Amino acid sequence: MSVHFEERSGVVPCKTAWGSWYQTMEEVYIEVSVPPGTSAKEIRCEIGSRQIDLRVREQQVFKGKLFGSTVSDEATWTLEDRKLIRIVLMKSNREAGNCWGSLLEGEYAADPWVQDQMQRKLTLERFQRENPGFDFSGAEISGNFHGGGPDFSSLQK
């Protein structure tokens, strides 16, 4: 990544019964609340390029086909403070237009308002990368931002 974009700034989480998930242009973050005192030995997390399976204390948290493809070699999970599992998935398609509508196909979908806010954030992230000298932290976006916003690459500089 050529320009740092703070993934927590204006993060737009999609809440679920087990925690939440959110995304940047490059990554999908999953945060799962687990019973306090959970040890890493009690967690089974299998991640493929299109599949994920998370079990805690032999209980299924979620399992299924991911909304988009990921680079499975670059996926990680950590247990923080023995009460929060954080999973980071690296998207295969890292364009602003690749805004996941749900975590799994048919499950944990972002409602229309959250989906709209996620796409706005990804579009602002794209603008930040294309214009590294500008500060977009307080910017608002409106108009044609779906699909990553307008493509200005053909304009003469």
C-alpha cells in the first residue's frame, strides 16, 4: 500500500450477533466477542480463499462461503485479551468498487444504509490514495460514488 489509510477512521461496522465486520479497499476485518478467559487452544479458525469456518469451544460461530475472494496465505487471526477474536482477510480484488455487501454469501449482510456508508468510505479511501497530498479525513462524499466513484484516470494531468 503506497499511502497509509487509517482503517479505523470512520470505520463502518456491520453488527452481528457474534460481533461485527468492516472493510477497507484491501482488507476485511472480523471482530468476534468470545467468553472472557477463552484460550487460543479453544479456537479453530480455518480460512480459505473463499471459505471460512470459526469454532469456539466446539461451538460453530460461523461457516460458509465468503462474499468475495481473499488471499488465504495472508489471512490472520488473533485472540486479544482472551475475549476478542480479530480476523483479517486480504481481498483479492482491491478496487474501491469491490465493496462486500455481506461477510458470507447470504449471511451477515449490511443493511442498505450501512452498505451505502461502506461504499462511501471505500471511495474516499480511493481518493486518498490517488491524491496523497490531500487530507480527506473530514470529507463528505455525495453523488456517483457507487462502484468506487467516477474514474478520472483518462483525464489529462
